[in-house]
Amino acid sequence: TIKIIDPSFLCKWANLQNQWCNMLILGGFFWSSSGLSRPYHYINTAMSWPEAQSYCRERFTDLATVDSMDDVNRLVNIVDAGYSGSVWIGLERGKQTRWVWSDGENTTSQHYNWDSGQPNKDGDCVEIVNGAWLDRACDVNRYFVCYGEFPIL
């Protein structure tokens, strides 16, 4: 099952007329303090991290990636609204033990939200638990968050 987060609340917040708002939403223009913001999609089907990555790439763009603290906060709010357990995001340990985003985006960002004592080398993939990030073995099944405009059916 796919739960798509409705971005229309932005229109009410920005006090936009419906016609303009619909054009912005359908055009994929979601503004945040860091520029265009990613639409996130919470998927409540448990999969391993590699399976979740494939699922997101086939139907959306990729597993969730963040560029700013605004993205971190939105992602945490989406997860908290949908499920109180653990969910995969698109961060993984790459070569030379550096953390990299699944979509290949720059990981020099300081917008990590690691839990205390994390990462602790429990695994090479990252999950969100109660708003904080933990490293975990990639073969564990978890719900997950994708990003991308609209689902490809």
C-alpha cells in the first residue's frame, strides 16, 4: 500500500488560490528554505534495504534523500504520522566507510540526524527510529520512504 503525502496543506499555509496551487503541485514546485523540496512517500510494505531501493527506483525516483534540516524535519514528520517503528531511508555506507545517498547525491551535507552513539557499525544501511537515524544490517525488512513526484503504476 502506498500512502502519498498530500502537499495541498502548503497552499493553505501560503494562502494561494486553488488554481495557482494546483499548478504548483502538479508542476512539482514545492518550495522550502533550501529551494525545491522533495515530495516524500511513505510505503507501508516491509522490504530489505536493497528491495526498497529497487521499489522506489521503479515507482518513484529513489529512497528518501535529504538536503537540509527542513527535509530532515519533514521526513521525520511523515514517518511519525504513518508508523511508529523503523523505516529505511536512502543513506548507506559506501566505499571507504563514507555515508552516501542512494541516488548518488552529494553527502557533504551536515544534515544528518544520528541517534546518540550512532553510527555504531551495526550495518551499512540507515533507518529512522523515533525520528533519529541508526545504522542497521541491510537485509532486515522495514517499511520505507521514497521520494519522487508521483507513483509510476
